[in-house]
Amino acid sequence: MYLAKVHIVLKPVVNDPQGLTIKSALHNLGFSLVSGVRAGKYIEIKVATEEQDNAQEQVDEMCRKLLANPVIEQYSFTIEKISSV
């Protein structure tokens, strides 16, 4: 069994209103050194297979078909082997 850790963020050319709001709030709290914030999604997926290549292919397909919008988002993920408990 494998655990996929998926990170999805807006592409750099896409406006990020949530990131701008977070940046403003951080400045209001006194964190004046913050120069930029980009918000995104983090998803963990357990894949029940013993083959790492199969897990990677499945997760990549999940990201392309459902989890990320390829027009405005980019994604990356890592795969690690875990016990099946």
C-alpha cells in the first residue's frame, strides 16, 4: 500500500484572492515581512497496490481527471510505501 501526498496550487499567472486576503490578515497581525501568499490544497490518498509505478500512475490520473483543474492549477505529489494496517 502507498500513501500519496498531493499538493495543488494555482498557476503563478492566476490571481489568488484567498492568498491576498491571507497576506493582508497577516500584515494586520504584525507579520510585515510577509511579501506573498499562495493558497492551495493538500490531499492524502491511500492506494492499495504493491507496485509503486501503479500507484504513481493512478494518482497522476486522479489529479488530471478530478483533483486539479489543469487550466488554472498545477499539482505535484510524493508517494511513500506504508503498512496496509
